[in-house]
Amino acid sequence: MDRLHVPTEFGFTSPSYIPPERTRPAWKTLVFGGLLSLIPFAGAGLGAVYIDRRHIPGTFDLGSALKTAVLQVVAVAMLALIVWVIFGLILGFSIQLTPRVVGPVG
């Protein structure tokens, strides 16, 4: 069985040369990041991670981006719950949302 010779440099094994990754173009990042943000609930977090990984595009992992987006949604929901408990239950503030549509009379 033939085995490939492991490249060595100064007595140490070295990996094969991997050229540096090119950054993603700004227009492509903005367009796709904007489209990602249209996904309900977790889209804004996915778009933020996608834009953040613009300089090293290969590091964008959909699974970890989705995990980050879900954590952001949970954090915002917890913040809204805390604000509701403080202002609604403890301080007694309430906001009544009763939208009415009134047409022309006549």
C-alpha cells in the first residue's frame, strides 16, 4: 500500500498550503443578510451572524448561527417579560390596545 509522504519543514510536519480566504463582497453580504432577516423570529440573528462573518466567510456555520439567533430571541422575550412584570404587575401600568377602523359617515 502506498502512503503519501507527509510534508516536513525544518523537521516538523507541516500542513499543505491553504491560501487565505477572500472576503465576501459587501453587496452580497448586505443582500443575503437582509434576506435572512426576513425569516420570522430568528432571521435577524442569522443575518447578524452572516454579516459578522463577512471577512472570513468559511466560518459561517448555519447551526451555530441558528443557535445564536434563538438565544437572542429568548433574551428579548425574557427582557419583555421582566419589563411587563415590573411595570404591569408591580407598578400597575397598563396599555389598552383597541384598534378601531372608522369609515366615512354619510
